[in-house]
Amino acid sequence: MTAPERRDDAHPYLRAASAGVRHHTRALGRSSPPAPADRSHLDVLHAHLAELHRLLDYLAQATRPPHPGAGRHLAEAHTRLWQAMTAIHAAFHLLPTAPADAGFRPDRLPEGPPVLTICQRHLSAGHIVRRKTTPTGLQRPHTTHCTR
């Protein structure tokens, strides 16, 4: 017989990721004047959201059969997170590029130039969204309500 999982031991990696985002937000809030976002900042944030997107996809699929209502809400969160990723991807491309270092050759990176990495990640997430969401679902307005 296994011991029941303690509440403080549940999902330690998610708690650590949340703590990291919280710490980063506090550090940004202490800088005076606040620094604007740059491309590398948005790239890392987009990568974080892409992983959350994959997690929500998995949770929605696993939750929907036993709990259809909760699964629908998770699928809705999956769609809304895609919309946030799209906005960050667009903002990334509107920011100026950093001046190129003489010795830095992004075309020789194994994953490709950084600008292609965010685009490849975004296209990959887009395939999931298009497979599971209708165009109407992407356009539907968000409503907030509490059922309990």
C-alpha cells in the first residue's frame, strides 16, 4: 500500500515554474524605469506558454471523458492560451533585432536561427489548435463566470 500523496508534494515542477515566473515578475517590477520587452524575453515567454499549451491539451483530453464539463473548460483554456501565444509571436516580430555580433552565427545553430525557432514552435502549436478548434471557436468571445 502506498502512502497518499501530500498536497505540498503534488506537481513540484509546476510549482517551481510558477515560482520562477513570479520571481521574474517581481524582479521586473523593481527595476526603475521598467525595461521594455526584447526579443529574447518574448521568445522565452513564448516557449513557456507553448509548454503550458501542450499540458492543457493533454489535460483536456484526459479530463473530458470522465468529466465532460471540466474537459470543455480546459479545452477553452487551451484555445485562449493559443491566442495569447499568437499575440506574443506577433509582438516578437515587431521588436527590433539586436545588432549582430561579429563572431555569432545564428544560421549555424543546430535548431536554426532564433527567429525561426519561435516560428517553428508557433507553427507546431498551431497545428494542434487547427486540428481541435473550429475557426468559430477561435473567434468566440471569452466570458468569465463562477459556477460555485
